[in-house]
Amino acid sequence: MALFPTLSLFSAGDGPVRRKAMDLLRRIVEGKATPVQGGMGTIALVGTGPGAADLLTVRAVDRIRTAEVIFYDRLVDPEVLEYADARAEKVYVGKEVGAHAWPQERINAAIVAEALRGRRVVRLKSGDPGVFGRAGEELTAAAEHAIPVEMVPGVTAACAAASAMGQSLTERGVSDTLILTTAMGRAGDPLPDCARMSAPGTTTAFYMGVRQAGRIAQALQGRGLPQDAPITVAVEVSKPGQRVFRTDLGDMPDLIAREGITGCAILMVTWPEARVALTETPVAAMV
């Protein structure tokens, strides 16, 4: 697997920061980076971004490259695993919205057990570990056993969706507040009121909202957003199957049904400070 897409991140500009990053990336490729001393193992919760392997950070590649055991799920692109050492053990833990091959408690126990054996453990997380990634539970499990643990940030899906849409998540005079929210909650809990913070001057990115699109649309209308307000549905962002649809709030649930959208999608709505801005974006679909 070529590393040139990652190297291109540092192609502009020069200076000590760029040279240090390039040197680290070369050492990662040569397998010489980040040796770990004996004794207690370590756990790294590594954000893999929205899917595309060339959106990995240098630090993420480093941790994957030097891992002795890697826990991953279906949201992690297979190309990401190609950075791993051939001798590393790779453990598939499943996980998708509403269905888990491994319950979270089992994942917690497994990563702790491997670290207690003195191994370098990497838990790969789609997007950013700290954004709806249940990282808190894994951090707590590691802390209970005094295991050194770190979180490696990743590009979260809302940022990748905005990039695919070709627009900014915030804009002066239009939207000065960014809201990341999820339409799903813990099993047995009531579904969250995920639209409660949406208001004029905000951009709201709804994670895991495809199955709850009708409820989200009703909630936003209940808060005063009109049916003709533009909304974007970004599917499989940064992946080969990426699709981006622009529609209006009233049609969003039907669009999702017509297009057979399931799984990984971000529902994005900007509620401008001025109502006139709502009619400036034409309704269209980009595939």
C-alpha cells in the first residue's frame, strides 16, 4: 500500500515541523518508530477517520505499525490494516448500529487482558475516538488497571462530510455554532432529543440518524425550521461509495427510503441566522 497520499499532507511549505513529520513518517515505514519498553503493556484508542486510509494521521499510522494486537470493526477500511506489522494479531469485534458481534463489555475486557500481558494494544475507532465512539468506557477500563492509555484523534465524519459537500461547517453571519449529536442512545434508554440544541445560527450534524430521519425531521420542524429548509445527506463519506444528496427537510425521510440509504451517513442542516439564506441553496442531488 502506497504512502504517497499521506505524504502529500506535508507537501506544502517547509520548516522544522514539516521535516520532523516527514522524518517520523519515514521511520514508521521502516518499522523503527515508537519502541515500547518491557513490563506493563499499553492501549491506544486510534481514530481512523471516516474511511479513506490517506486521512489517517501520522501518529495513527505509527501506533498501528507498532501494535502487537489490533482490535477493529466493520467501520475500519481494510486498507488501514495494511499498515499493521504482518506479525500483529488482528481481532475483529464486529459492531454496527444496533448490532454488535462483541458487546462493549467484552471489548473492554479483551483490550485490558492483552495489555496486562505486556502487549501494545491498538483499538481502532472509526472517525474520532471521542465522538460517539464509546471511548470513555475503554478509558475507564484501562484506568481501573492502571494501564497506560492514549487517544489518537481522527477526522470525524462531520468534517469529512463538509469536505465532500464543498462547504464550511461554520460561517460568519450564518452559523457560528456547530452541534454534533446522535439520534441513537443506549439500549433500553429513551431515544435522545437530538434536535434540542438546533436553532438559528447553528449547523447540526446528526450521527447515526438514518433510521430516525422521520423523527429528526419532525423535531426540527417542531423547533421552527420550515419544511423547505435545505438539508444534506452525506453517505459513506471519503469512501469509494461516497454519495452526497441535497434535499429539503420535508423530503429527507423519503429520500433516504428512495435511495436505499442505510448505515454510515451524516444528516447535516444549517439553520441560518437570517431566514432568507434558507432559500439560496437549490434542491439537487449529487452522486
